[in-house]
Amino acid sequence: MTRPDATIIVTTVISGIALAVIGLAHSAALVLIGAFVIGLTEAPQLTAMFLIRSRESPERVRGQVFTTASSLRMSAFAIGSAVFGSMLVFGTSTVIWAGVGLHVIGLALGLAAGPPIRRSSVRRRRQTTRAAAPDSTPAGPRTLAP
């Protein structure tokens, strides 16, 4: 597991725990501490996500990947706000614990998926294969013109 991949997992766990602390808090100080910790996890998580996107997307479509991912993220924020906002009739605690549940589900799905297949390692294998046999082409051995 690489550093950005581990960062995503660790920050998801930390922000989920901080959200659970907010759900259990009986004082404003604990709520503020939990919110502060969640805020601290956002920057490393976003940076790791950008690193993973950059690493895994082919260079020729990288711009498309980033803009599409940004659009999906903004759409998810809007949908999440609508869904969780409508859940407020059940109480703030319910909404917070639903968020904790989503953290657990997301983490479980990510871990169950296993380590990602790296585009970079596939590229390296291809380059190594080509470098090992430089005098042959798909059409056959190279011949020099007289």
C-alpha cells in the first residue's frame, strides 16, 4: 500500500471517530474538538486523492478525469446535503450517526476491494518487456537496410 492510499484510509478512520465523538458529546468543547479534528483530516485526504488521481489516470485524459471527479464530488455534496438535511426531522444525533455509518461503509468497501491495480506498474512492465527485446518488433526481427 502506498502512502496516498494509506492516507485515505487513516484519515477516513480518524474523521469517522471524530464524528462519533461529536455524536456522543455532551459539551460544546467536545463538539468543537471533534469538528476541529475532522477539519484537520480534510487537507491530507484531498491531497492524497489528487495524488492517486494523477498517478492512476492516463496523461492524455488526466484533465477530463479531474474535472469529471470534481463534478461528481460537487453533485455528491448537493445530494448529501439534501438527504441529510431532510433527515434532521429525526434529530441531529440521527444525522451524525448516519454519517458515522457512511464512514464505516465506505471504509469497509474500500478495504474489501483490495489493493488497486496500478497503471504505473503495468506501464513499467510493458517498458521492461520492450527493453528486454529491443531488436525485435511485432512484425519480426529488425533488419538493417544494405
